[in-house]
Amino acid sequence: MGNTVDNPKPRTIAVASGKGGVGKSVITANLAVCLAQQLSVQGGSVVAIDMDLGCGNLNACLGVRAPNGSINRYLLDQESHLAQVLTPTELSNLKMICSSYGGSPEIELSGDQKKDLMVEINSLPADFILLDLGAGISSDVLDMFLAATDKVIVITPESLSLHNAFVFLKTVILHYLWRELEREDVLSTVRKNWGQMIDDREHLDIRSLIQRVKVWDRYAAFVLAGLINELEIKFVVNRYQGGIENAHLRKFHRLLYKYLCVRSNISYLGFVHSDRDVLASTQALVPFVLEYPENRAAKDIRNIANLLIAEEVLDNTPQLQLPRESEPISLVTHARTSAQPQAAKEPIKHRVLGDPPPIKLSASLKPSQ
């Protein structure tokens, strides 16, 4: 495996969050370790890249204390190739690229720099490359997120994190549509008015925006809605405990459906349970999947890694499968199953915009022991 003729490009997994403090870098580091462990038998390899260019800490999460340079050196033309700053980790088939954490100013990338960077990333000798993006909604974060083959947003099931994830995804969609408007001649009629239509981004309802476009160009509205549906977004819920949190997540799902015009392209990749050992290992600068391999959070991360490696076809009906409140589980997969799904609570009605499909859980899924 690893960037061969049969597999010329690695799978890039961009890991983002609406805000800092949700455990994004910890999730990225431990997922990289699990992927490397699973791929070692097949001769596969993984690279984790810290893309928080102003204040990176992925190396600390991986337990790397002496990085071999940083991505900043490549971006500042101090190294000719990204591979020159690869740093080994405790696992022989896992390498990382550090970001500067010495207080250097954050780098703003030009369009050409981002294109060159993606070329370098795709040329690295690896099967999986994880991009630990910085928090926030800068154009660099948005472009790198959209450039990845797998787009993952880490959230925690509390209101501030969910609000910021909503804003992040809304901004991703608007950024993506704007890029496509500039690229596609068929959308030229929309392009002229798009900037004026999205001036008030803070309170923008993307679904209403599509309806406004539909009034004067039905075909353009159809194309825009289709473009949104092409964005396959996966959520990882960190520090999950169940109970009332399931209600928060269901409400979050309904808001995404109602205001962002998303449909079958949104799914949950996994739930990482809250575990005190995670904090202890993070403070010790050791990935918790290595320090506490049998705890619940470690098993959750391994399940996520297995799903990514298997490239299982996600079941888009229902859109988001959540743990039942009375039976929390460590991971909800979306693999197609012959078992009949169990009915969920009646969804809230949206008279004008239509109803989201009910959120169900496959009957074959059992709680973690």
C-alpha cells in the first residue's frame, strides 16, 4: 500500500470544528494512531499534519517532543518539499508534520500556495493523511476542508459547540457555492446577484436563499441545491454521555435540515464517550488509545478507524442515526443492514420547508459492554 500506481493519491481526511476546545486535535491524533495500527498488517501508512499554522499542538497530542521542523518552513520556502519535515512517531508507519508553536505569526496562504500545498500533501507516501485544521472560518481553513476527500467536523453535544458547528457548516456551504459560481458559466445569472443576496450572512437562511434564486432561475436553484448535496459531511461527537444530549443532537439535525438545505449528505461517523482517562493521557502527552487501549473512548476511536478503512457505503436513510436515549452506544454505524430499523419519535413539523426524515437506529446495533 502507500501511494502506488494502483493507488496514486492518499485519502485526505480534514478534521475541523466550529470552535476550539472540543478535542479536535486529540481526536485527530488518536484516530491517526488507530489507522496506523489497523493498516500495519497490510503494510499501509499514515501521516498526520498540523494545519493550525499559528498555534499548533498536534505533536503534543501524539507525544512527539522533538519535531523535525514544521510545515511553516515549507510554506516560507525554507524547504523545497513537504516530505522534508516529516517527523517519526512511536509507530513506525505513522509520521507527522508539525506546525509552528513558538509564537510565530499565523501564515495566510494565497490561492497558488494552497494548490501547491495540496499537490505536496497528495504526493506524501501514505494511504491516509489527516489534516488537523485550525479552529474558525478563515478562507485557509475552508479551502483545505473542501479540498479533502473526507470532511469531518468534531462537535461536543452542548449548545455552544453545536451553534459554532452550525455556523461553520453554513460558512463552508456559502464558500463552496461561491467558488462554484465563479467556475460555472451556467450559473452566471446567479453570480451577478449572489454577493448582494448574502451580505447579511449572520442571519442567512440558505434554504430561503435557494428559494429566492428559484423565483427568477429555476434551473440555477436546482443546480445550487444539487451542489450542496454533493458535500458529504461526517460528524464525530466527542465527550458523549447520552441522555439529554441526544435531544440536543436531534434539534441540531433539524436545524441543519431546515436552514442549510442539507439532506442525505450529512452523517455521524461516530460517538466518542466521555472518559476521565482521556484527560489523564492528554496531560501526559500520550495518545489515550496507546495508554488506555481498553477504555470506552479508545474502542470508539478504533470503530471510527475501522469504518474509514472499510470505506463502507453510508446508509443515507435515515440521514442521521443517533443512539436511543434509553440505550446509549459507543458508535452508530451507517452500514447497510437487512435488519428493520426501529421507529423513532415523531419529528418536529416544518410547514413551509418540509419534514426531515425520522431519525432511526438500526435494530442490529447493540450497546457497548
